[in-house]
Amino acid sequence: MSDLPVIVIGAGPQGLAAAAHLLERGFQPIVLERGPSAGAAVSEWGHVRLFSAWDELVDSASRRLLQAAGHPIPTSGYPKGEAWVRDYLAPLARALGDRVRFGIEVTSVTRLGRDKVVDAGREQQPFVVRFIDGDGREQRLLAQSVLDASGTWSQPGPAGADGTPALGELAAADCIDYRIPADVSALEGTHVAVVGAGHSAVHAVLRLAELAERHAGTRVTWLVRRPSIERALGGGEADALPQRASLGVRARRAIERGSVELVTGFRVDEIRRASEGIVIVAEDGRALEPVARLFALTGFRPDLSILSEVRLAIDPALDSVAGLAAEIDPNVHSCGTVAATGAAELAQPESGLFIIGAKSYGRAPTFLALTGYEQVRSVVAELAGDHEAAARNELVLPETGVCGGSGDFGGTSCCAPVDIAIERDEAAVVA
């Protein structure tokens, strides 16, 4: 099967980095991206500034490929998502050429002629990646290995506190957004609510607080499941990530000024229609005054449906790769205490298949772009038979100790989609 390509699903930061490493190791990668361009998910939060500086946002093999192509890479500052795409991801995709294919919806990954149950000759069969192309035609490609870097951005968490949509949430979908708003001007003079305690929620709260301070009559209510907001506000000046520290300080000041009303211990149970919008009801019966719009920013989760016919080891709590769970559990770890992981931790029962990037972390919000790049380097080394390089840890993460977990109900994200997230933080995602 060595003459077959390695297929990478997703042309985000980790997917494109994987292709660059594969090229350096002599493989022929094919990257299949659902969106119309590189970093399509990042582009959706392009208006948000990342917590990481440029030197933490560029993969090593990708840097070498871009330098060989004569493309300059920024070296200082904290870019917004749109700049990360424009100045790095899009040029990287161009450097990879027709190895990156856009408008491709992957529908399944299987073994040729073997469903999940069959053992006989399984590992001798190539992978089959089925997809719908841009013209709506169903096609397939054979591969020697598959790296799933499709992320979590397409599956945001619901407003409901128990992990499923609250009663009435689906019916009220026209009044609910699950992304950080880029333009809030239409909400002038209305009552708006945000639910969530991660950095995506903090970004949204600050954007809305600015609107409230400019336009009288605009109200912003921040609903948090935890009894305290301290973790979401970060470590202030002690935070090793200056941009994240600034975010927390600004949010605290907005609350102190009265631009934002903070409601803690509010676990959304029901959303009811009202003449002025929607009424949000907590598990304990508290009901918020009607709001015109709710921003539900409660994290992201992976879509594992395309992998339903291959053999996976997935953690039952986090929906992460099982081998990572102990290292990334947000009940225990912050993004500053999550260790670098590689091929050994990412290995699946299905030999040659790896879930990488934010998707490998499942629901855990502690994913960093740098962590993903180290995953990619290790996995590609393993595929190339360089076991020493695969086992080597080339990344040391700073311990910030300020990025909280979900143990107090309703986790925070280290990356503002998402994981995503944002980056240093969910695609931070906001990844």
C-alpha cells in the first residue's frame, strides 16, 4: 500500500501542517477540506484576536515549505483569525498546490471490503475515504493511512446545561447564536444574554458590553453555570498569556461598571417564546427577563460519525482519543498543565488511522495550536518508521495555571473555535 497517498481530512492549521510534514517525509498527501478555502473554520471567527503570538502559530515543516516558496511569515504580534488565514494558512495551501482539495464533504472512512467486525486480513486492506465532491457526486479514494484533522467547529454545544438542547431551544433557534458575534449593531437597545464561561463567551460579553456603553437601553446579561466566574476571568497580570490576561481584566471591569449583569449558578433548563423574544429558565426555576438574542457559547464536541465503521478507542467522558484523556481532562488540567502528546497516545485500534488536532481532544477545552503541531510531527514520524523521533517530545508548554476546567459545571476553553477554539486558547476557537 506504500504507493497510496496519506489522506488528511481538514485544511485547518493541523491538517495543512500534517501535509507539510508528510511531504518532507516522502509521502504523497491529499488534503480534503469541506470548506471553500484553507482555514475555513478559522475564517468564521476571523474577527477575533488570538491569544498566541505569531511564533506560536506556525508549524516547523510549514515554515520551511513557505520559506522555500519565498513567502514571508510575520514574526511578531497577536493576529486576528483573518490574518492567520491570509498570511499563513492560505499561502501554505497554495504552496501545497493541488494536494489540497476544497468543497469535499467526507462521508465515511472504512477498510476496503471490511466492516468494523471483520478481523481477517484487515490491516492488509487500504482505507477507503468516501466523499461528496463540489458537483454533488459521490466518490472514493484509497489511502495507506488517514489523519482526521476535521476539528470540532461544526458541532457547538447547546445552551442546555445537561449537554442536550434545553426544552424549547430548537424551536427558538432563530433567536440563538452559537458563534462569537462579529457585528452587534442590530442589537442596539435590546436585552441580550450570553451563556458560557469560556473565552468565546468572554469575547462575546466584551463586544456586547461596548455596545451597551455606547447605546443607552442596551442590556447584557452573562449567564454562568458555575457558582463563581473567577476561572473564566483568568489570572490577570499573572497570566503568562498577555492577551488572555487583558481579556479577563476587561471583562471584570465591564461587570464592575455595570455594563454587564453577571448571573452565576444559572443552569439553562428551558427556553420559552415571549412577545419580546425568549425567556430563559434555569433548573432552579429562575427566569430571566425576555431577551432578544441569546449567544450560547458552551464549547464544542467532535463529530465521530464518519468513523463509525473503523475501530476507535474514544474516552467515554471527553469524547477524546482515549490515550489522551488522562493528560487533558479539564477537571484536572488547565491548558498550561497539559503535556505534549504524540503518536503513542494518539494510536487507535485501527492501525494507520489517527485523529489529530482539536478533534483528538473531544470536548476538552485545553487544546493549543502548538500542541497540535507536536502531535502532527510525532504522528508523521511514526508513519515514516522513525520511532525515535515519534517518541521524542520537542515541545515544552508554559504552565500558566489559569485556564480552568469543567469540574464546577460548564468548562472554559483554552482556545477561542474547536479544539476547538481560540487558539492558544479554542480555534480559543476562540478555536
